[in-house]
Amino acid sequence: MNNIQNILRNNKLSVTEGRKKILQLFLNTEGALAHSDIEKGAGENFDRVTIYRTLHSFVEKGIIHAIPSADNSIKYALCKDECGEGHHHDHHVHLVCSVCQKTLCLDEVVVPIVNFPAGYCIKNIEVVANGICKQCNS
Amino acid sequence: MNNIQNILRNNKLSVTEGRKKILQLFLNTEGALAHSDIEKGAGENFDRVTIYRTLHSFVEKGIIHAIPSADNSIKYALCKDECGEGHHHDHHVHLVCSVCQKTLCLDEVVVPIVNFPAGYCIKNIEVVANGICKQCNS
DNA sequence: CAAATAATTGCAACAATGTTGCTATTTTTG
DNA sequence: CAAAAATAGCAACATTGTTGCAATTATTTG
């Protein structure tokens, strides 16, 4: 029935107003959300601390993933089903659009294989592209 | 003669104590530096604001480049010669070592070509790998 | 379903990080 | 070396992130 409740239940998180509201926001949003977006979008009477803690536990559980950026504004986006507690499998590329400023997950663009010199042990690779998205480019 | 002075001169920056000291730090350091590293390393009597402003102008001039990360701790590293005012050409991969915590520029590892679907316009691609560096892996 | 237990929230206080305007100082220029 | 330009330092403030604790809310158990 209720998709949101299920997601929380499946990840062994109590179903609370705050978590429901934040998860709803992610489900309704195309592109990634910064902490400040959530603060604005989740209604006025929302403690900042709750947002921090909710985002942390969502990341931990593999419900959302953090997208790095070079301008000190981490964004978060929903993970695909393969992610779970303690492990993320987000092998897609992210795009920051310089026109609409959105950060998008390009699920169809897979992170390429990078050849490292011998001696390195690579665990995971993040790719963030800067450019213009489909919508803004037309 | 003086390498540091030349770098500043070539980039049309006044040669000041602060800039010399911060540039020296970068030249002496293997790996990238965070703002806080510089604050610690540059001596006690250093205004934080000066560091912010110096880093900004170094990035603008193409002397250093910012390395994104998913944990809100931007680091900076020296650019190669091809970088200049207003344009960066850092087509190398970055590695964050989970053992020594250093962020390294792997100049020998070139950012691969990523194929985006039609409609996107890509300006630049950042690749950050997480893993273990050569030193720590031996 | 109510009581007991466990988990989460909100608050307050604080720490760290980043920004802006202004004046004093330093650097560069002529 | 003096005038002009650029930069540093200071203060004040805004934003972002963290921690401990008491009160509230959710879940579990009988």
C-alpha cells in the first residue's frame, strides 16, 4: 500500500512524521536535494537537527546517497534498489547543470572503468560532470 | 630565481607574505590541503579570512584546483602548467586514501571518456576514487 | 489494547565554517 | 620615494554541523 512506510519498514526505521515527510520530498523531486532544500521544503516547524539525523540514517541504510561537489554543497538523491545497509551501488554519473542548477543522477550513464597503476586498491569511484542538462539545452 | 614569486607574478598577483606562505605550503605538501590544514600549517598569526580569499584567488587564477568530496571537506591541490586564469585543465583522477586520509592527484590516471546520451552538453568531469594509496597498500 | 520499552524528536548550547564591509597596512607603479 | 592600487586584518555576522539531554512518539510485549 503505502510506499513510503514500506521503505522505512524495510530498512528497520521507525515510521515517524519527519522521516515520512523527508522521504516524500525525495520521491516528489527530480534531481538531488541539499540540506537547505529540505529545510525549506519540509515545512516550517522542522528542527534542523532532525534533518541532519534523518539524512545520516537514510545514507547509512542505503535509501539515499550523497553526491560530492566542489563548492561545499553536498546533495542527496534516492538510491536504486540495489543499495542497502552499509553498501551503496551507485555506479551512475551525476550531472550538475549550470543553467537550472539541478543535480541529476544519470542512471543510464555508467561509471567507466578507470585503470589505476599497480599498487592502488580502489573501492569506489565518484563521477560528477558539469554541463547543461537535456531540458536546458533545447 | 624565486619560484614562488614567479608563480604569483605570472598570475598578476601581488607578492605578499600570506600568499607566499600558502603557496609554499602547497609546494611542500604531497597531496591536497583543506582550508583547516592551511590554517594549522601556515603559522598562528594568520587571519582565516586571508586564507579564504587567497584560496579563492588561487583557484581563479588556475594555480590550485578544488577537489570535491562527499563529506563536506573541499581540498585544494596545485594545478599543472596548463591551467590559467579562468580555465582549468585537470583531467586527472583524484584518490582519497582511507588509511592515511590523504587526497592525492593521480596525474598519470586520465579521466576516461564518458558517453552521455544526446542532448547533454558536458563541460568538465570530476572523478574522485576512494581506496588505498600505494604507500599504505604495501 | 494498554503498559513497558525503545527509538526519535526538539531544544539549547556550542563549534566550525564561510562571508562582508571597512580601515590600516603593504605592494606596486610612475 | 610618493601616490595609487591592492591586500591584510579585524569585527561582526550568517550559515552549517554537532552533542547531550529531557520530552515525546513509535514499537513491542503481555
